[in-house]
Amino acid sequence: MNRFIKTSFFTSLLVYGLGLVSCNELMLGKEPSRIPISTFEYLWSTFNDHYGLFEVKQLDWEEIHAEFSGQVSNQMSDDELFDVCSEMLSRLNDGHVWLVKPNPGFRRFDSGPSYPEGTFDLDLIREHLSEETFFGPTENPLVLFGRFKNTNIGYLYLDHLGEAPGFYEKHVKTALAELANTDELILDARGIEGGDDRSAQVVASFFAKETKLYMKTRFKQSAKPADFSNWILWEVNPKSGAYTKPVVLLTDRGTGSAGETFTLAMRQNETVEIIGNFTYGAFSDNPKWELPNGWIVAMSTGDFRDQNGNSYEGIGLEPDELIANTPGEVSEGTDRALTRALSILLGN
Amino acid sequence: MNKLFKSLLAAGCLLGGTILGFSQTQKENPGAELTVTYLRGTQKLHDLQASPMIYFTDYNGLNLDYKRMKGHNRWEFGLEAKTGSMRAPALGEREFQFEEGGGGFLLIPSQYFGEIRAGYQRSLSQRENLESYLGISLRDQVHYADGLAMNTWAMNQLGLAIRYTHLVKLGTRHQIIGDVQLPIISIIARMPYSNVVSQPEKSQFKTFLKESTVTTAHELQQPEIRVAYRYRLAHRSSLELNYAYDWMHYSKPQPIKKTNHELGLSWVYHFQFSHIN
């Protein structure tokens, strides 16, 4: 009898235990509802808790909630909900904030400003280079360098900064060794839409004469408003094989994200002059979050400043000399920013 | 029929008598064993740092384990590697594009996870049909997935756990093994609250590990149980079928809950025999 009770007890315990561990809600917690109101509230609160630029952009997110929450109902279609969410996110005016809805019926909304494309054409420049070497595909090189015909001016182009820092350590060093006997250099950052800030630091350090602070970054570390990590300090550090002769850095509205932290770093190098247009104006990293209905949203969780504590989010970095190419000029074969850079260097 | 029954009974008695007789005169206990295990399991993950949704990973894996037994002591060293695709059943299969008119891709991230471990146990009791051991286990578990909600997802956990093992011998060929582990202190690295790992002149891996925090049972709960049935195939080898379950809860920077149901089929090689009279 005693044995029977024992066996029954342990069998019941086992069955109860198996029932317990197979219950997802109990062991893993509850998933939020996928209805429009729940999705909207999740989107809003995710930004409320994680977005790093409310202070910089002087936005009252609670006020924005009050404005938009009334427009959401559980009867609305996916597209209608997407429209309301997009409208709310547009108030951030942040190039690193976007929202995507999967297929069928894929949609993407970008919160940041859009600028005309076609203000820069690499092929136009390649026609003027007497010697050209590149790494990566012929039609879309990752790093390209050469000399302008009949001059001793070098040219270095970076498509993006998305490769690991070691890639740039190797290839930019090779490029600068090849260009070491030029008198000046044009460094084209107009194609750099983004990448890794560490790679930006590596490339900029090849043009540094001394160690200098160029950027401070910090990230949200809890849902509390303005609760950020300590500042992370970014410096340019002179490298062996550095190019310390005069450099003109070309920027435009297509220079974004890591392209802009690169521009911040290059500004600290004394020999560098910046010609072209403002940069895009989106600096912080932008990790993604998933919404209960399966949409994905990207947002800036950092606060990136220059060495003096100034933020250029939504503004962009101003060049030393503003020359904004138009798509029409470029399609007709004219690159005014490049022409100006050449004339400055030839005048040296 | 009667003749067949008699023959079988005689053969059975002969075999039984031989085994019994042999076990009474001399016993050979293996001093070490090497175990290779094929693993198949399901991980269920609810990590609010990555997604509000629960992700399932059906995975396959391989486990290698070396055990050394001497007197009352047991040492164990092991390695494990597993991989599977992550799906959120509530969201179904989702195809995204990076931009309008661009090529589509299915968002089904792969998860890679594994562990390396070392452990020591000392016997609490060693009777003829029953053994029990208590000890510690030190192990590092690493998880990595690229593309969970289009982000990198990672976790590393170096933990020291209390481990209790109970072993019941059913005759000479059958064993039932029960095993319970409970971490007491861990060093855990997770993606930070911002989901960004970026520091000047440091690899992302190094920066990620730098975020590690020491935690104890009040913040991290991860009980693990394992039951196994082992059948002695031959002098030097056994087959083992085992089931393991673990549940994890940790609250920083945002709550993560995780369960694993895992089946394993093992081949065990016994060696370094010692003779016991």
C-alpha cells in the first residue's frame, strides 16, 4: 500500500511537472496582442523607452502620443495603421528611423528628409584619373584611388565604411603608400552612406598628425528619460604611413551615418578642408525592434556629439565651403565641388 | 512448443547463472568513458530585449563528453554545438525588402549555440544498485543569432552550478540516471539596453564581453534536469537515450525567459577498466 501511494505520488508529480513545463505562457510569459491599438502602443512605448534623441530634438513624446493615439482603432486596416504610425514617426525627422511592413504589400517609411539623388557620379571622376586602382567590384569599387591627369593630386574614394576596421587598415594604408608622392589629395566621402564608426576612426587616423578627441557617444541604458551610459570618447590617433599633406574632403547630403562620424574625425585634422554640401544629419547607430504584428522599426538609441558637445542630428555637418551640385549639372558632366577642390589644391 | 519453452528456459537459466556467477567472482568497473551524443531539441525564447514575440528554434547538435571515475570522485569535461532556425509561430513566415522594388528575403535567422564545461562530483552513496553524486559544474554557454528582428542577438553565460546525479542499476545491463543542476553564480553577457555594441578600437566581441555582469540565483534562475536510460551493449560500449529540460529566467537589461526540451541518443565507450573482487 505504501509502495502504491509512493508510486502514485511520483507519477502525479511527473505528469504535473510535464504539464507545467509544456505551458508556454507560464514558463515564457505572454505575447502582446497583435491588434492595431496594441501594436501602436508597443511602437510608441518602445520609442519612449529606447529613443536617444528626444532631448536633442526637443520633442515631447507624450504630447505626440496624445495627438496620434486617438486616430488608432482596432477596426482599421494594416495600411491605415501604417499611415498613422508613419505620420507619428515623421515628427522625429530622423534619417535613422524607418518602419517596414512585410510582404504581401511591403511598405517602407523613412522618417528623415529626402534629398535629390544624382549629385555625385564616380564614373565622371574616373574619366579624369590617370592611374586607377581599386578594391572590390569594377562597377562598384569599395576603395578606389588614383591621380588626376596632368597633376600631382591624388584621389581616394570610399564607397562605404561597412567593412571591418581591418579591411580599411590594410587597403587605405596600401592606397596612401601608392599616393605618398602626390602633393595633395582629394578624399571623396560623397558615397559614404554609412558603416562602422570604428572603421571611420581607422581611416581618419591615417590623416592625423596628433591625437585629438573628435566625438563623444552615449546610449540609452534604461527606460528612464535621459538615462544614458557614460560618454564614450572617440579620438583620431596618428598612424604609421599617415598622409599629412593638404587634403580636401568632399561631402554632400549622401554622406550619412558613419560617413558623418568620419567627417567629424577628419575635421580635427589640420590639413583637411571640407568642400561640398552639408552631410545628411543622422549619426547614431540604429538597431531594430520588432512590433507585435511582425513589422520592424529602426531607431536611434544613441546620442552622438562632437568634441564640444554639439549635436548635428537632423542638421548635418557644414562644409568649410558650400558648393552643392545639382543632379542636372552632374548629368551634364559637371562636378562643381570637385572642380573647386582641384582649383584650391592647384592654387597651393 | 513445450520443447521450445524448455530450451528457452534452459538457455535463460544458463545465461542468468553465468552473469550472476561472473558478477559474484569478479567485477570490472570502467575508470573512464567517452560519450558521443546526437541532440535534437526545441528552444523557446522570449527575450524582450529582442522581440515581444516568442521564438522557437528546432535544433540539431552534437555533444562530446569525457568522464573519469576514480574511487569516490568523478571528473567530467564536455563540449556541445547546436544550430537551428528561429521562427516566431505567431508571426508566420515573413518576407521583407530593404526598399520598395528591392529583392525580398525571408526573415528566418539561424541560431548557433554551444557550451564547454568541466565538472567534479563526489559520491554520496555507492551501493550495489544505487549511486548518488554531488558536485559542481563550471560551464560557458554561448548563443548567437544574426538577424533576429534584423539585429544581432547574442548571450554568453559562464556559470558555476551545483549538480546532483542519481544512478539506479537495474541488473547488469540497465541503468536509469537522473541529473539536476542549479546555477549559483554566473557571469552573463547580453546585448545592452540600447542593442548597440560599439567602442573605439575594440572588437565588437570584446566590447560585448566587457558588458558582462556577475549575477546570482536571485536574478538568474536556470534549473536543469536530465533523465537517461542506459543499456550496456557490450563490455566496452553502451547506448543511452536521454531527455533534458531547462528553464531560464534573467531580468537584465530586459527580461528573458527560455526553455529547452532536448532528446539525445548517445553511444558510450568505456575504458580504463579496474578490477574489483
